Amino acid sequence: MILKTHKKNQREDRLLFLVLVPHRDSRLVLRKWSDSLFKAGFSGAYSFPWVAPLALLSRPFSAEELKNCAMRGESTSVNNGKISAAAVSSSVMPAFHSSCSEGEVVSIFGPCLDFDLPNGLISNEKVISLFSPIIIGACILQPGGNKQAENAALPPLPQISFRAAAIANMSWQPLQAGNHAANEPEAAFGSYKWKIGKLSWLPPVH
């Protein structure tokens, strides 16, 4: 769901997200699954830090805004506070104007979570767009990468279920690879760097 266009002062090669950060134990399980994806031919494994982006932001959320977002939704309350995944899916990311042709998309690929978006995201002026469905980024599918996912043998999804999770700001940026020309798509998708900000933990379930 696109809410606004990109802000003019937002760098095209750097994206800012609001993310759901699973507990470290779950991230380790997901990292091992990314190992399997890479061996199966998914070259975009390791390109995202095993968190679930909730929204694309124009500016970072404040500590108070993060705290307000760190609420358990109706689905997790029904499931005794657990956030889980039963299938894999993909969620389209904003395209990089300098590296993607019209109609080409970059997608996050991984476990689809039964997590409700926090209240107030849609009305927050810092939110540019929301992600749907909510996907933990075990892999990035680059332009044309959807065929890669269709043709590769998908490793079995491990059991993903956790109660401990946090909300945080995260920046994510592709780095130029090799000696490709600056206007070639490959130049922007060689490797990536990211930084996750301070965590605001979801309240415990009593």
C-alpha cells in the first residue's frame, strides 16, 4: 500500500525502514535457512538482516514513536503472544531509480508472519509506504529474481515461532559491485550494508 511518494531529500541509494526484530535465537535459525537458500541458488541470501520491514520511512521514528508501535496486535494476543510463520512469500520493496528499469522490482523473500501492523502507522507523516505481507528478509530477489525463486528447489522452512521481538529503525543500502558501469543494474546490487537502531521491545505476555 503506497501512501506517499518518496521525499526529495531521501537518498536514492539508501532506504530507511521501521522493522520488527525477532529474538536472537529465531534470527540464528533464519540465518541457517539463508545458508540453505544460498546453496540452493538464491544469490540474494544474506542480503537482509533477518528482520521484517513494516514501513518505509522518510525520517527515523523517535523513541516515543517506537515505544507506541511496540504493541502486540490482535493476532498475537489470540496466539498467546506468539508470532509465527507457516509459509514463505515475498513483499515488494521500493525500487531504486538508478538501478531498476520501469516494471522491475526488488522483493524481500522469506517467512510470512502473522503480525498485525502497529496502530498509528498509516497516519504517521514519516511513513511513506507499508509492507504487505509482513516478511522476514531471509533473501533479496533482485530484478528478474522471481524466476530464480520459481526455478530453484526451495529448502524446507524451519519452524518459526517467537514471543520476544522489538521495533526499531533500520537503514539499508546497496553497495556498488566490481567494475560495472554506474548505470548498470548489477552495480547497485553487489553487496549491502545496514544498521539497526535502538530496540523497543514488545511488552511481555502475562
